[in-house]
Amino acid sequence: MENSAEMQRFIEQEQQKAMMSEMVGKLTSVCWDKCITSTPGSKFSSGETTCLTNCAQRFLDMSVIIAKRFEMQ
Amino acid sequence: MDSFSSSSGPPPNTEALMDQIKAQLAQAYAQEFLETVGNKCFAKCVTKPGSSLSGSESSCISRCVDRYIEATGIVSRALFSSTR
């Protein structure tokens, strides 16, 4: 049945999207707490923007290190 | 409802099911986002709850919501569209 293949593909796609969305949501929460320390203004300062970008990318770097650390054992 | 009886073409309910799943997922994402934004902005803007929300608390909340949406975009770009 070609439908079940189509459905299978659809579900895989949505799972992928859900994973990404969860990751973005979690990192936004973590990095918001770290980087936005004052009351939110009408515009981010360049420092806040940079901090958010760095925070997200360093979190990824850290995940890699942690994964490697466990591979070593 | 007698669409099942037609012998040619895929059963039409696959697409309907996908649409339904998509709609429910969209609602779930929105709900989760709303909850998170609410928690973050309440923490930032309503530090000492009074008998009603003050004007400055309200404007802080609307700025906070805008910034949180912006932050989501920044984080998302940092993760997915960077050439690293």
C-alpha cells in the first residue's frame, strides 16, 4: 500500500521537526536565562544578541565533548 | 463518506489524517511556546505582584514577548544556518 509509505515518510519528517523544535525551545530557554539579565528593552543590545548566538553554538560544542567523553570509557 | 467505495486513487483519508496531525502538532507547539514565554516574562516583569498589573508591568510583558520571539529566531539561526 503506497499510503503507508507516504504516512511513514510524513511521520519521520514530523519527528525530525519535533526534535529540532524541542532543541530550539530548550536552548532558547537556557540562553535567555544566561544572556538576558536585565528587564527586556525594546531592542536587544548587540551584547545580548552575540551572547545568544554564542550560547547556542557553545552548547552544541559542549554536547559533542560530553558525547566523546562517554565514548572513551 | 462513500469515498471508500471508489476503486481508483489512494484512499482520501491519508491526506486528511496528515492535515489533522499537522494541526494538532501546531497547536501543541503553540501551547508549549505560550507556556514558556509566560513563565519567562512573568519572572522578568512581575517581580512583586500587586493588586493588579501596573502599566509598566504590562509594557514590560509585551516587550518581553517580542524579545523572546526574537531570541528564538537568533538561537534557531545560530544552530541551523551557521557555516561552522
